[in-house]
Amino acid sequence: MKTILVDDMALDMQLLERKCADMPDFEIVGKFTLPEEAIDFAQTHEVEFAMLDIDMPGMNGIELAMRLRQLREDIIIVFVTAHPRFAVEAFKMKADYMVFKPFDRNDIQDVLERAKLLQNRQKKRVFFHTFGSFEMLVNDRPVRFHSAKAKELMALCVFYEGRSVSIYDIIEALCDNSENKTAENTGYRRIIKELTDTLKSCGAEEIFVRERGSCRIKRELVSCDYYDFWAGKADAVSRFDGRFMSEYAWAETAIYRMCEKKGLSV
């Protein structure tokens, strides 16, 4: 879990770092005595977990936490403070946990274990990778599709962001022969069945909805770098390098909008 520490007292932060150093699954990617530096870092780096002092001059830890949540809504926030009077305010802004100074190794071990449990609950089983070539992962394992067309239909549904994809949308995008774009001779039903079978075989059938004349994904059940990009999440924005679903010509229209948002030349 990529972790940052923020405390205006350098000695306190060094102590916290030593307590965290031998904890598995945690990587301290940034240490800051100034809250503004932590915000600048989070704008261009992935940050999953933040341990913040509250009583700091200028921007306090509560305000810093709210700024970090604006950059990444699922970041886990834990306050480390010597002042119990901040507890009510901290939990009002939906902090995930609080540990009080002076703390010992058991205190830190407890909060890190809680952070891992919370991250596991937040993590969605299905992830779509769209920057570059398109890939689907279930529980971090790549999915093998029953056919290339089934994979392309999955990509098209992701591209539609949970909106209905009509039969005509499928025919337009997936039919290679422009003279044969009719429901009778494209085999779109076979493609939908191949996708359905693929999702069943990897235990992810709950994300796909087949309706009369259309299909769609349940966006709320999946994670996707494309969705994170448009949500303004700093790590997704930084990872986009101008490539998006490279194997599908119909996806090219999105590249211009994404490059414009990031300030890249096309």
C-alpha cells in the first residue's frame, strides 16, 4: 500500500517511519513536514494511504485530508495526534481511524492492519486496463476471452461507461464489412453469448446486463483507469500517455478529448 506521512514535527515523523518500516505490504512513498508538499506529490503520484498529524501551522491535517480526498476519493486517512479534542472534527470528515501520541509499535501495527482490511473491502474484483491495449482483470488475473469479438464487445461496453449499447452500436463497431451491417448476418447474438460465457467462466457475470435490444455493464461494480482519468484521479491522469484501447479504431475519438484534458499534443 503506497503510503505518505505528514507531520510538521520531523522527530515525530521519523519515529512513525521507524514503527512502519518493518510492516509488510506498506511502502512509504513520501514524507512531508509541509502539507502543501504532500498535495503536490499526490497530484502526480499514486497514494493509497495517508497518516497525517492534525495540529500543524497553516493548513491543518483536517484540511489536508479533505484536499487529498478531492484528488483521490478512496484514499485511506488516518490521523496521528496528541490532541483528543480533534477527534469529533476528524470523524466528521469521515477519517478512517485515529491514533494518539505517544504511540507504540502495537498501536501502529493495529492501524496498519485496519488499513489493509479497509482497502480490501474497497477494492473491486474487476478492473479494466484501457491505456494502451485493452485488458480485463478479475482478482488481479487477466481474463482470456472466448473470442476476439467477445473481448471487443467488452471493451465497447466499458467505453460506453455503463450506458446501454444497442444492437446497432454493436454492429457498427464490430462488423468488419460495411455492406453487411445487419442483425441477420453479423452474428451479434453469438458474440454476446461468447462474452456471457467468458464472464461466467471467470466468475464476473454480475457486471454484465443483457436487455432487449441492448447490453451494458454495471459501472458501479468495476474499476477502470479510463473512469479514474475522467474523475480527475491524479495517478490515472499521470499514467495516460496518449494511448487508449489501441487495437480498436472506434476508440480513437476519445484520445483527442483525453489529450486535450491533459495538455498532450495529438
